[in-house]
Amino acid sequence: MATYKSIRYLVPDEVVEHTDSINALADVNTSTVAPEVGQTLKWSDANSRWQPADIEESGSSGTQKALFGFGMADAGRTNISNLVSSSGVVASDTTGVGTSRNGLAAASYGGDKAIFGFGYSGSNTTNVTNLVSNAGVVASNTTGVGTARTYTAAAGFGGDKAIFGFGDTNSGGNYTNVSNLVSNAGVVASDTTGVGTARNDLAATSYGGDKVIFGFGTTTSGATNITNLVSNTGVVASDTTGVGTAINRRAAAGYGGDKGIFGFGSDGGYPGQTSVTNLVSNAGVVATDTTGVGTGRENVAATSYGGDKAIFGFGKAEVDYMMPYNTTNLVSNVGVASSDVTGVGTARDSLAAAGFSTTA
């Protein structure tokens, strides 16, 4: 009979640290992957057991919701947010708090919360962050740490932490490979000098349950398909030569519990906007292009929702003279992107999105 010591697990209202043994057979669902020492567990309503937080089962995370936030509309930069229900329905605008900005990033952290960070305020790049509670409430500004920059990417790793990475320090080609870790309490760490090609306009998603991949973006040579894997301890790896079309201004999100998807963006041509998607396996391998569905556009946002699905939303396209959209495209739990859904709320681009409330 196996036991696992020092297991940290989430309950609906609090986090409990256990230093005693937990009987894996009696208390923990290990049917897919056995938990590791110190791993986060969460309650599964489907089978009335605790399970590793990176294992998604039908019914265990059906309450996961998401949030699109901030971005650029016709009237200028916004702090508008739009909730996404656990069934993928996008709600009308909520007037946000904090500095209106675009070109920011967002990620889940702490098992059931989210964080927006960095971006361009119209006069300067920022390192401002805004925490999101597990009820979807956006908090006022937190003065960040690290290099102020825009068009970064972010994703969760390690079950309950997050990472911001790359970006542009002045929205004018001063690309970075800086990263900033986010603790499971939402605290942003100072700069870590990254590895790999400095760039902006990239995307990031979790994969494999507890790791991250940064991919695509803009370098001094133009659009790229470079990827960088991030370990479950937040260490960024050197470049991997990607596959598929070199595309920038993309979005990415997790689906299926342990895989990811990159989608949409610009290939640098005219009009240039694409609906191409690239699936990411649970081992971090990027697949060749899939011809997408829906309107090709750039500067979209994407997030997981419902525990095992994803949604792309908003963006803009040159074919409409760079008019912003409020179009969304759902992604099934097997990675199939759906046709356009006419959205609600203010049409905008250069926004960010993240999931929250996986346990509430």
C-alpha cells in the first residue's frame, strides 16, 4: 500500500498543509498519475476523492471559469473585463479597475485565481499587476517588480504558480527574454535573465499538467516559430526550432487537461491574419499547422475554461481596416476549434485572458 507524505491539497475555502501520511488508496485518486511529494491535490466531485491538481476528469473541474480583460478598443485602451462561464458563454462588459492598458498578459495561479500583468498604458510600458479573485473580481493596481514591458506572454506551471516572459521594453523593438515568476500567493518576483531569442508578440500555454511552453512571436528578423519549454519549477529552456508557419501576435491556451493549442495571429503578409492552429502534446511537442476555422485575426486572447476546453476571443484584422472584433471561437477537449461565435461586450484587441475558480 503506497503512501505519499507532505501532500499539499486545496479545499474550497482554504489551503491545508499536511505533514502526516495520506493513504493513497483510500484518499487519493491515482488511476491516472500517482501524486508526487508536495504536489497540489484538489477535490473531485466525480469520485469523492482528492486527486492531483493536474488531472482533469469529467465533473471534477466543471466549475472553472475564465476572464478576458483590458485591451484596445476604438475609443482607446480599456480596463473592461468579460467573464466566461464554465460552459463557454461570454458575459457582457464589467467596468474594471486599475490602469487601462493593452499588450499585457495573464495567467492562472494558486489553483483558482488569476493575474494580469505588464502592458502599455499609452504613455509608458508598465509592470503593473492586477490580481483576480476566485470569484472573478479584478483588484486594483499592484506596483510590480521587474522590467516594465509590453506584449509579454504568461501561463501557469507547477500546479499553482505562474510565469510572465519575454516582451518589449518600449513597444519599439527592444525585445527581451526576461521572465518573472509568480508565487502561489500572486507575488511577482524580480527579473530572471532568460535564455533563448529575445522577442515579443508571443504566446504561452501550460502543457503536461505542470509545465509551460512559450512560442512564436516577433524577433528582430520578423515573425518566428521558435518555442521555449519551461519546467515545472519555472526554468526556461533554450530555443527549440518550431514547426509550422512563423506567426506572431498569437494566443494560446490549455485544453484536454494536459495539452495546449496556439492559434490565430499574423504571418507578416497582407492582410496576413490567420486562423491557423498548432496543437501541443502533453510532452511539449508542437504539431504542424491545422487550417483553422473562423475569422483570421491577430492580437487575440485565449484561456482554458470548464476544466478541459479553451476559448479564443476578440482581436483585429487588416481586412477590416484593423477594426477590433468581439468574436470568439471555442476549442473542444480534443483540440478542435469551432467556427465564429458573435461575442458580447466591447470589441477590442491586445487583451489578455486567464482561467479562475477551478475549486470554487
